[in-house]
Amino acid sequence: MVHASALMADNTPLPPRNRLDAFPDSKVEYLRVHYELCRYEATEPLREAVAEFREDRKMMEGERSKAYIYTKVCIFASSPRPRFALPHRPREKDSDRLTPGTLVALSPSWDYFRSKCIVATIATRSFNGRAVPVVEDGDNPWHPPRVELFFANTSETLIDPIEEFVMLEAKVGYFENVRHTMLGLQHAAMYQLSAAATGSSTICVDDDECRLARAINPAGDTIVVPQAADRFDQSQKEAFDIMSTQALSIVQGPPGTGKTFTSLVAIRGFVETQNAAGPESRRAPIIISAQTNHALDQILDLCLDHRVGKILRLGGQSRSEFVSRCSLYNIRSRSRFRRQDYRGLASWKQICSSIEELVEAYTRDLVGAQELLEAKLISAQQYQSLVDSSPAAAQIAKDEDTEDPNEISLMIGWLYSFSNQDPEEGIRSMLPGKTRKAIVGRIDDTPDDDLEEEGQAIRGKAPDDAAFQLRGLFLPFDPQHTVAPVPPGCRRTGRWWQEARALVRGNPDLNKINSKARPMVYYYLKTRLRDRTIQAIREQLQVYKEVCETLKIHRLANTLHIIDCEGIDIIGCTTTGLSKYRGMLAALLPRVMLIEEAAETREANIAAAMFPSLEQLALVGDHQQLTPQVDIQFLGSPPYNLKVSMFERLVKLGLPYKTLQVQRRMIPRIREVVQTFYPMLRDHWSVKDIRNRPPVPGMGGTNLWWFQHQSPETWGKKLSYSNYEEADMVVGFIRYLMLNDVEPNQVTVLTYYSAQVELINQLIRFDQMLKRLQPVWSVRTVDGFQGEENDVIILSLVRSPSNPMGANRRTTVGFVEDENRAVVAMSRARRGMYVFGNAQHILSSSQKSYETWQKVFNAFGTQTGDYLPVTCRTHSNITPIRTAKEWKRISAGGCMKPCNGECPKGHKCSDQCHPQDHEHRNCEEPCPKILFCGHLCEMRCNELCRCPRECRPPGPPSELPPLRTEQAPLDTPFLRQMRRWEEMADAAEEAGEAALAALRTQVANATSDEMMAFGYRNFLQQEERLMERARAQARRAEGSGESGDLI
């Protein structure tokens, strides 16, 4: 933990340089450099915040301030839980404030970091992740916002609930991740370090010499090649070979080249090789790690789907339902090999009981005379003087059921005399809350059986419980002070303290003290008793910490036993988890570790996980995509180079590595753009098949386009850029794609700025059509979309100067110019890639931006312009859309021509061209049909035909009731045939054709529109056949000179 002196320093020396042009001179030097860099990044933001606040104590939060400021912080309980009040109410969106694991600094309100600083980390926060209650979500508005803290030094644990503090939190940095890495580096310094950390071709490095690498199978085990390897292309086969046989393997996987599948097959090979080695060979789980939880869940899900082996997932941030079932908590809960540490639990309960007793004494409303005597704050003679002169106490003492009322009532009887109240009334007025009920209630002989000891609900909670691991023992502090307490600012200072001490020392008989001075004396005695109790609590908390460490060791041994007995083959965790769970992982003596997204992982995270038992390390990633994140920006640049991963460093130092070359994601036209970054990239046959990658509907085969504009950007309050006109154009394009039968889950909008993400989501929520189609759309930042893909990608570049001809025309475009992010942004699409941005500004803003985007822009060729060429699917007309308002010209999703299509009943469509409903099933014209009953249908064309006079319900002819007698039926061949049909149905029923009768009964009882429509369709088909037969008879009659009754 960070020491307070580091945060109180006026300045901090810069960390050592991190060289990239050569291998480290020694293991100690290598680890020291990375440890100092991590420590500087972890502490410097908060140190600067403390220094800034110390210079200006009236400083308020703002865009330029370096800290979040919390005032009026008070202790609420011993986890401990500070209760804080904010100078302004933070928005619910400020969810990154007071994140568990964040480093904070506290100082008394009277000191303001001049001389005293207490360091702590956030353990957890209340109100479901919010710093303040939200009434709409069910939070209690009267509860103050709360956080729980872990203190760096147990002796500095804050217990006094009266004293107020100010608390500072740095706006940047996350201490929890860096803390585990630093601890891992400290442990790594005590053991041999894998050669991958130093870049040597060896697997273990000592300070004096390097030992040659062992291959994965030092015992001569035969390497098992999984059957799935038959599907490899040549580059994947070569990558698999080095992953299986070399101690250190580096595999670069450009976008879409199947590096995850290659890793999956390699993992299966590792597991099967160990299983084939036989029981005499030492088996150890394969360690699988990734920078993000998403990437880790992705590969573990694949392992589960392909039944690679039994999996254990460390960490509780998995969003996969199936991977979550493999968490350590769930496996331990289900395991029959779990063992309990009953002796340790007994010790834990015992120390908890001791601390609870101290806290109960500390928070008691009134202290008893016996407590003061035992603490040697009063003499035996003074105690006896209280016993001899307290009639109220004698009265209360007669009740044998009262819980030791005499000692408390002695003080009450001594105190109440300063007023003119009746003794019992004096006791009633001085006993608030529970104590008043417990003592005064006994006087009234009305015991309250419902009273429960405060905190009973938490007693007995097992330390193995998940909540215990975070919160531990929770003991609320809320000391009550009766009888006019002295203002907190005057405690232990001023004249009253000396007067009270002199009165206690100079009066063997406390009854001789003036009644008006007794509250002051009592407060003096209680304050001194509380000070001693606080010191005792601190000592017990240290013992409590040691007991918890003992329990932690037993849990570790128990976990190792479960992993061994359950036969776990694969253990997955994030790269942060490699350091967080280093002790457990090292105890398992792993031989193989594979790291996904290795190029996005800090070198220190991997170096801290170089366990002495490792025999093989596989790094899989792509150093041309996203680099490690850095909280202090200048540390990412030379000479500190924190943005350079171990993967990239080793590649640039010339170590051999394999690059996958066959991509299976993008259509060839998009691959041509990505190929500007990867010259060796080529297509798999599947992406050339139009059946696998059909064109984007409504774009006329234009699957790649750069829409250029000069709409100005906006700098928002969230310290992020947005561009309203560009966002409006993007949302209009999404609506157009939906009208052309593109599914919502097939489109993803990418942008570089969180403010633009929020703006696009807001515009989508305002669009009734898009909101109705899908409540949550895929609008993501580029950094958050690595490793993912979609059919259609819309890239919003945002950056565009507000005054193109002004002085800011040459303003840089920030991290839009970063080539690694450009690679990610341009390589996510499978079928369509559409860029929205000011190309002129991006190409001219800086030399770096020009080098990044010029080759991309050139790859677009002629597929760019100040318009978006949408194409009608019916008429093949191209409509150029230049502004968001022009989407209204083709609001139906087609072109501006009339449709002129025909519905099945012959009506011509008068609407504007529309790509949907080509058969015009939704025609609103009147229906022209003549019904079977002879009446004209008066329904709409798209509605089910019904007789306006309801003379006959729709259905099969066999189910039609007789014609109404008041109607004069037409005597036509068709109607005569219909009557013959009914007679045949009756005859069939009389003849015993039960099947037909059952069918007729079912149809007659059907009331749903679907059944009625089904029956009516059958009837219409029969009607058309009969009408055609009648027409044929008419033609024959005309030809033969006969006549008849025809329709």
C-alpha cells in the first residue's frame, strides 16, 4: 500500500527509463524499472491532487481540477465505513467515481493535508454502484451516501465518528490493477524469471547465466496434434507448430485471420498432450489469460463448446452464463472435496466477539461507574461515593431482570441532580433510545420483549462468504452523548479540559463537585474512556487481520486440493488476475501459459506472472492493433514506453514470430483497405462467395464508401468531442438500412469518442421507428470493439473544425490519428464499411494523421464523395444524400419515383417507391371481390373478405349454413353445384364417414381469424375453379348454340 509520505511530498522524482533497443542487463534491473513505473503511475495522480488542494483549500471540482473532493466525511462503522457528503450532487452517470479499488486520501477538516494524511482504498460503495441514492430506483433518500474503506495502516484506522474529514480521489488512474502487478513483481524478484520477460531465447534467466530452453516436453512426451488442425491454412499450421514445440512462441494474428481458432486448437493440443503422458507425468492446469474479460470469456466459451477440458474461471466479472458456472465460487460450492477449517473459524468468531464487545462499550449511550473504575479513571473511593449517594440507582437495582442497571444508574443519579426534575423523570430524560427502554422500562414494569441486540443479523457470518471477503466484520459506530456535550472543536483543548481533570483529581468524593460542573466532568471521563477503547479496538483489529490471513492460507490450501481432486485442465483469468491470484497459480506449478491479446497487455503484467515452473509461454496478439492503456500519458511515450507491450518489444528486437495471413472476415474490397497495413494479407475462398457475403441491401453493390463533410465538431462538458450533423446523418443511414431489410443486429456504429456514442444513442431513442425495432443498438467506441465484428460497420470520425478557414484549421485530431486504432476501426466489417468524416481535415491536421489515413483514403479510390449513394432496389435509381434532411426525400427507403406496382387484386400502388412489401399485401384500396353469397365485399384490399350483410360467415363450402329465406338467391350453376356439395357432405356423414364429420365439426367450432382465413382461402379456390368451369361451359354453349344460366 502507498505510504502517506509519498502523497504529502511536494514533488516526486521521475521514474527510470524503459529501454526498448536492447535486452535488460539483469533480472533485478528489469523488474525494478517496471515496478517504479507502476508505482509512479499509481501514486502521482493522487499526490498531485493533494498538492493542488493543499495550495487552494477552497478549490471546487471542475474540468481543470485533478481531484474529486468529498467534504464532511464521518466514520459510520468499523469496516470501517466513512460517511461522506459531497459539495454537489454527482450525476448517476458518474459511475466511475469511488470505484472499488480506487486510492483515496483523507485528512481532518482542521488540517487539510498540512501535516496529516491517511491513505485508504475503496472497498465497496452503496446504492448499487452510485455515490448517492436515486429514489426512482428504490434507494432511501434519507440515507447518506456511503463507502467502505480499507486502510493502508491498521493503526491509522479511523474510529472517531465525531471528527470530520476531507477525502480526495484522483480523476485518473485505477490503483487496484497496479497494486496487484506491483505485488507480483515483488514476488517475481525472489524467484527465477522466465526468459520471455527479458527477450532471451531461454525459458529461465538467472542473474549470472542463462540456461537453455527446454521444449514443452522435457520428459519426451509425444505432442498430440488435434484433429481440428486439419482445417488450418499453411500460416496457421506453422503457428501451431511453434506454439506446440517452442518454449517461447509469438503469433501475430491480423484481423479476421483466425487467431482465436488457432489458440483453441493449441489449447486442445496442450491438454491432450498432458493427458497422453500418463499418470507418472506431472499434470498441471494450462493457464489461459487475456487482457479483457470479454476476450477471456470468448476463448473459454469456445473451450466449453468443443469440450476441450474441465475449466476453472478466476474472477467474478464474467458475462457468459456458461463460463460463470465454472467460476471458483461455483466449483468450490459443488465440490465434494471441500474441507472446512473449524479451528480457524472458531478463532475468527472469538476475535469478532471481542471486537464487538469493545465497540458495544464504545457506542454505549451512558458509561457505567464500574467501567470508569476498571479503566482507572476514577479511584475506588470515588466509586464508593457514587454508590453511597444514589437513591435512584438503589430503586432501579431492585429489579433483578435489568441488565446491570446499577452501574449506569449510579452515573445517572449523580448527574440528574443538576436539574430540579424528579429522579425517575431525570433518568427518563437522560436515557435515549434503547438504553432508556432497557432501564426506564424496567421501572415501569413494562418489559419490551421485542428488543434485539444491534448487529445480531451479522453475527456468525462465515468468513468464507463472498460478502465477508469484501466487507469483513461490520460494526456500526454511533456514540451518543447525553447532557450537553462540549463542542467537538474544543475537545482536549481549552480551559475546560484542565478544569475537568483538576476536579476529578482533587475530589475523592465526587458528590462534592458542583452540580453544574458534573456534565463537563462526565464528558471528560467518557472521552478518556473512549480514547482507551479506540486504542484497544485498533489492537484487536490487527489481531483480526492476522486471523483473516490464517483463514486465507487455509482457503488457498483448500482451493488447491479441490483443483487437484476435480481434475481441472484449464484455468482462465485476466492478465490482472495473473498477479492477483499469483500465489495460488504459482502453487499449482503450471507448465504452460497462453496469453490472448498479448499485444494489448502491459509488459509488467506478464513479467509478474513468470512463474518458476513455466516451461512454455505462448503470446498471441497483434501489435498493429490496440496498445496497452496508460493513465499518465507521457509515460506511454519514450523514454518510458509503457504503451509498448512485451509482444511488440520482442518482435522489434528481432525474435522470430509467425504471422497468420489468410483472412476469413471481410469481402475482398474491404480487405484491400486493410491490406495497406498488412501487405501479406490474402482472402479465404469463403469471403469471395456472394452467398456467404451478400451485398448490403439498398446500396447497389457499393459496399465501401467514405462520406465527406465539413460539419463542425463540438467540445462537450464530458471532456469529449461530438458532431451533431454527422450523428444525424448516421442515424438516417441506419433507418434507411432498416427499411431495406437489414437486421438491427447486423449494424454497428463505431466512433472514437464517448460523447459521440451518447449522442447517437440519444438520436436513436428519439427516432420512433428505430426505437420500436430495437431498444438497445450497437453503438461502440473503437477501443471497446477490438476482437469483434459485424456485417455492416458505420465509422463516425467526428473531428472537423468549427472554422475551416480560421486559425484552428491545423488543429490536430487527437487519437484519431493513431494508426493502431485506425487498423481496428477499418477491419471490423464483413459486408459493408461506411466512413463518415472530414477527410480534408484529417489528412491535413498533422504529419502522423496524414501517414495513417492517406493510404486508407487512397485505398477507397473513387468510392468517396460529399454524398452517400443509396440505390433503389426496385428501379436501380441512385439517390445522392448530402445532408441529414435529405433522408426525408426517400423516407420509404426507395427512390423518389412512384411505385406503380400492383397488388394481387390488380390495384396500382400510388405511394413513393418502397423496397418493402413488393407484393403490396398492405393495399388500402377497396376490395373488388364478389363474395360466394353474391354480395360485393366492402372491406379493404389487405383485409379478410366478409359479407357486409353478414349473411354467411367465411369458411369451407361444407360448413356454410343455408341461405337466409328473406334473401332471393340467384339460381346459377355455381349455386346449384354448391347445394349439391352440401348434399354430398350430408350423405357422407350419414354413410359413416366419421373423418369428414369430425373435420366439419372442428371447422364449425373454429373462431380464430387464422382458421377462418384458412377455410375462406379453400372456399375461394373452389369458387375460382367452379367459375372457370362455368365459363368453359358457357363458351361451349355459345359454340353449340345452347343457352343457360351463367354468372
